Amino acid sequence: MASTTGLSIKTAVLALVVLALAGCGNGQPKNNAPDMATESKVVKLQERPETAEPGPNYRLISEEKESQVFMIMNSKHHENGYIVKIFDENKKVINEIKIPKVANYEPWTKMVDDDIVQIRQGRGSGFWVCNYFDRKNNRLSKLYHNPLLAGHGKVIFPTGDRNKTNKIFTGVAVSDIFDQNAFYKEFPIDDLQPSFSAFKEVRWIGVDRFSVTYETEEKIDGKFQTKTVVFDLTMGEREKRLEIISQEREITLFKITDAKEGEVGFVVRVFDDEKKVVYEELILNKGRYLPQVKLVNDGLIKIRQYGKENVWLSRYYDRTRNRISPHYANLLTSGYGKVVFSEPGKVIVTDTFDKNALYKEFAIDDLAAPTEPADAILETIWSGPDGLEVTYAVKSGEVFAAKTVFMDLISSANKAREIERIDDSWRLVRQAKEYRIYTGFDRAIGLASYVVMVYDDRGNVVHVTTYPVSRIEPSVTMLDDNIVEMTFAVGTGTRYTHYYDRENRRKSPVYYSPRLVGYGKVVAPKIGKLVVADMFGEGLYYRELIIADFPRVANPVDAFNEIKWAGENKLSVTYWVGDRNEKASEKTLLFDLNE
């Protein structure tokens, strides 16, 4: 490029950087680039038939459904710029846009909204420019330098003022693509490292929110640290709408709230010993499932979150080496730098962070096959760093049977070795056609355990649940021909309940002390409110019923005297007002679940 302009290479690169930074705002809406007329322009349509080739001096270089890009050739067949033709849905030309020639950087197009075409062209040194054409309103935007993302009628691009901050970029701005007076907002990022390559990913989260993943100024082991922030176009920076859910020295869990939508997700922040953020994870989980974050040891943190179809996902962050593991579904246990999880017919042991260091699959041919593979695993015990004992339910339609096998992690064998079969050590407590409850002795904890096995109409095991550390027998109830309710009481009126649908083979989430079920819904109390949710957590229905004068009680279950259905979509709730030990009185509210 230097030979074309007559500048030295060093001078040419400097000129490109200055061009890329021209017009960046520092708080007020400003043009992000020179006026469009100096760079590209709409040219008048010529009177000619609508054909793919506009003439002998044009060469087609790219084509999309909505646009074509042609290279303009002069009489000596030298490149002389470009023409971009924009089409409507009937393949009729709406307009033509002329793009100047810049070195060897050809423009290219893509759709960013239903009617908005992005025209992008490189400018060297990793920089580029874009403008946008609105097919519906036949208008062309100004030129934007280095836009990060466009959509929903808006464009996101870097901002900066090197004269004031000595930084190339200081944050991002969001503008209406065609009219900054209609919308313009800047979001500073104080710890952004001073390089355009700092921006790693920008993506929309709905219409009014977007996330920016970037490299911070802090380095660990010579590498810039990565951080993700979420901005709300209606409320400002994310920090203004975070609520701390739990906090320890090393970890803080925030809830993200939205003025219009309520809860929209969570943020996990991990700190080093000097309280600097070393890892941050955004969990978009709208509604009811609170992520679980805990410190496993001094350097290892476990993050557990709800995935989909009632499967929980677990991953680990290593503070000492700044690394994050993959997500693991159906996790059974972890230890010695390894994780153990199950898939249909097998148990898998792998290194927590690098499966190239260790990955072994152990086939279990007689493993019972409930809906979730982890349900058939009754117990996992480490035998040191290189061995694992696994007790599991075997395939049996008539009697409960369990088997313990040993898995050698250092041998070449991928077949588990049987240690004992424990059919006789488990006693049948109660049974029905649809389920059986067994009790036995858990060697690991020295206490009685219970196992509930659910069967389909052909006698096949479809669901297994274990309650390993209690002498209290679980309660099993058939709500109808197919829905099984399983409840485990832990004292003081507290119980944990989940449901299983034998016909559709699906498992519900676990509910804390539910008070009422019916019409495919579960009603469960929380402090200050009642939660009404679809029984199987499929997002079909979820609502929180706020009770303004909720009494002060330690256990929210104790606040309610009666909860009953008043029809399919109405709920009658009677609760205590005031101190139950002194002048308590009852109050009844009728909620319409359709409102």
C-alpha cells in the first residue's frame, strides 16, 4: 500500500490508525467517521434493464440474495472502485452505492436485520469501515469505523479520546444506525486493555441488552485476563442493576434484574487474594433456578447451573492457574483433579480441565436405564487417585439388585471389575405396581439409605432416586396413573419433593416444601410470595404471587393456613397476618393466574 500512496510503510500505518479513530466520541453524540459523501455515495440509477451485469466495465465479485458487489474497471482494465447493487424481495434493484478503491480491500455485504444490509470494507492493520443501507426506507447510513455489532436498528462501536485518556479505546457506544439523535449512549469500560484486539465478543441479549467480552489491563502469566460485562440500553451499566445473592472471600454471586422483565440471569465473580476479579461468568437463566457456587479447595471453585430438560451442568474454575473447565452433565463426583459423570450404559472419568491428560470410558452392560443416566448410579467412592468404586442399579424388572464394581484408572482395561453383588443386603420396604422402595446399608456413611425405583407398565426401571443419609422413609404417592410424587422429609416441616411422569419419561425439578399440586402446576411458598410453576419446569408457566403483608416467620411454609384451587386458573390463599403467638389473624386472597 505504501508504494501506491508514496508514503513509507510506517507513515501509512499511522495514517490508517488516525483514520480509524476519527470522530470517536467522549460523551456527546459525534460523527464516528468523515461524512459519507467523502467515502461512498448513492449513485443515480441508469435507464437500463435489470440484469446481473451492469456493463462491460463491471466485474461481479460477490453475490448475496439481497445484494451484488461489482468491481469497476476503466478502459485499461484497471480497478477504479466498486458498485454495490441492493435488491428488494422481488430481485428488483432499489439502489446502487459506489465504494472507493482502498488498496486491495474488496467490500462485502451481509444482512444484519430484515431490511438492513451491511457493507464492509477493510482498511488495513486490522481496521475496517461499515455503512448500512435500509432497503425499506431507501436510505444510507454514515460510515462507521470498526463497528463491533449491528442489529435491532442499532450499531455498537468502540469509543475513545486519546487526547484525554492516552487510550485508543475507552468503551463502547450504541447508536441508532441512521440517526444519532434518535438514540445514542456511551458505556465506559475502565479496565479495557489499550488495544483494538481487546474486544473478543459482542452479542445481543434480547433487544435492550448486550454483552461485551474483552481483555482487561491485568495480566496473569503474561496473558491479559478476560472479562464479560452486560449493558442495558434502558438502565445504563450493569453494575447499577446487580443484586448480591451470596458472597464469600473468593466468590460473589449476583442476580441481574431488569426494570421490565425482573430476573434475567446471574453473574459469578471470582476474586484473587487481593480482591481483584480474575474470572467472571454470565449465566442467562431467567426465573427460578439459582446457580450454586462453592469453593472446593483453596484453588478450585465449582459452578453448577441449570441447563435444559432438567439437567444440571457443572464446571470448575482454577484460581491458581486461571483456567475454566468444560460443562459436565450428570456429574457424579470429583476429586484428585478428575471428574466422574455418566452417559447411557457407561461411566466416564476424565481430567477436570484436559481430557488429553486422562479420559476413560467404562462400559456397564447391565446398568439400569432410567431417564437420566446419573439416576442409576447409587454410590461412587474414590479408592485413592487411581481407582474408583461405583455401586449402581442393575437391569431387573422383578427385584431390586445393585452391584459394586472397581474401575482402574491406570490400567489399559476399560471394563470395570465386579467386587460384589448386593441383592440380599437391600430389603423391600413397600411396593406398588408403579414403584418399589428398598432400604439398605450404605458402607460409605454407615447409615441406612433408601432407594426408590419407578417402573413403566412393562416392568422396566425408568427412574431411580436415592436418599443416602437419613433413617426417615421417603413418601411415594401416585397423583394419577402416570405421575409419581416422591417426597423426602428432613424435619421441622421441611421436605423436598420431585415428580416423575412414567408415560413421557420426564423428571421434574426438586421443589422445596410444595403445598399444592394440580392442573399440571406446583405451588410452593417462599419468603413474601408464592411460586406457581409448571410441574416439570419446561417454562410453560411460571409466576410469583407477591404477598405484601407476609408475616415474619423463619420457615415460609408456616405462614400459610390453607392453599387451594378455586378453579383451573384461580388460587385461594389463606395466611396468617401478625404474630401467630399473640394477635394473629387469618387473611384470604384470591389470585387469578391468567392476569
